[in-house]
Amino acid sequence: MKTLKTGFVGVLIGLSGIFVSCELFEDANNPLTEGEVVQGLKEALDIGLSNSVTSASSVDGYLKNEIIKILLPSEVADLQAKIETESIGGIVPLSVVYDAYVEIENDGNDLFEELITAMNKGAENAASKALPIFGNAIVTMSITDAFDILNGHETAATDYFFQNTSQQLFTAFNPDVKSALDATGANQIYTTTAEFLNYEYDPTGLGLSTVSPSDVLNVELPNSIDEYATTKAIDGLFFLIGEEEKKIREDPFAWGSAIIERVFGSN
């Protein structure tokens, strides 16, 4: 009886060896073509884009994600820091002047915090319109280094997409971001923030004399935040796409896509 069982197990092992050999033989005689690799890369980017747009356009998709959260432009952050530390004539703290200004112009609410929130809300709203713009760029993109990208690092496809389409994406996406910034009030908040530099403050309260932050601050602010916010919104989407690419490379069989399984599963 033992001999029979042993013989049966041996047959199974032998058969499994034949099946494995057949698979290897089949793969060897059916290598990936460049066309398949391009198709697989584009589909991976398409899935990554779709998931990324869903994430970024969700409530607080940018604001509550510390990695893609849009912070103040460096010039505005510099202004904020100087308000907190400098004074006019060594007598009147700029923080006092700022508090008086926002009390009049913004109901006492901090302009810098409101600007951060409004920019991120604007990016969130614009992200919902990114899918056709970015998707078209993927479809029309010619991937000339398909195998190098496939065998490259974990975000190689995303990086290639960014390098070859970011400028055209900026041009196409910028109007949507600007409209979203108008809708969330970010552009108006920024204008009010910039106008602080020319605010005339009366330290005596008697109308005897006034001082202005521009008397002591050497700060040059951008004319608008549209370009800055657009760039940061795009950067955030590409970061998310890259994270999705990592997941696809790690487990190509979890996406229900035959081409992704074939291209990334064989890598």
C-alpha cells in the first residue's frame, strides 16, 4: 500500500513538473512586445490617475493629507514670519498692526490660515476636473522607452508621465484651478493679504500720524497665486499616481486587468 501511495505522489510531482516546464516554455515563446508594455504602462497610469483623482477630490483630499497639502508660497510665508518677529521703528510690533488690519478687513480671522484652507479647497475642487485632461495626456503619450520604464524604479512610469506632459497639463489645468480659487475665495484672501503691506496704521489712535508695514518690510509678493496653486495641485496628483503605481507593481494581480497582469506580473 505504501508503495502505491509513494508511486501516486511521484506521478503528481512529475506532472506538476511538466506543467511548470510547459508554462516556462510558453512564456519563453510568447515574450512581451513593446506594444503590450506600452499598453500595460498606460493602463497602470490610467488606474493610478482615476484613484488619485478620487482621493484628491474627496473632502479635504489635499488639506488633510500632509504630504500633498498646499502650504503658503515662500514669499507669503516670509511675510508671515516677519509679522510675528519684527516691528516698526522698534516700537510698534507688526503683529499689533496685523491684528488691527484683520479686525477691519477680515472680521479678525487670520488671513494666512484662511489662505491655506482656501487654496487646498480650490485644488480639491479642481481635481475633480483633472481626469479628462490628464487622461487625454496618457492616451496620446508616446512611450519610447517602454521596457526601461517597466524595468525601472517603483515610480518610473509616473516620473516619465510627469517629465513628458507636466507643461501641457499645467496649461490645460490652470484655468480650472483659477476658477476654483475664485470660488473658494482664495484669490480674494490673497489680495487682502498683499494689501496689508500698504495698510496705514495710527499707533496713537488720535489721527496724528500713521505708519505702514511697507516702511520696514522688504517683501515682494507674486501678483497672484494661480500658477503656484496649479503647480502644487499637479504635484499632489502626481505623488498620488506614483503611490498607486507602487501598489500595481507590488501586486499586479489585484486589479482585474489582463494586460497589467501580463506586463507587470512577468517582470
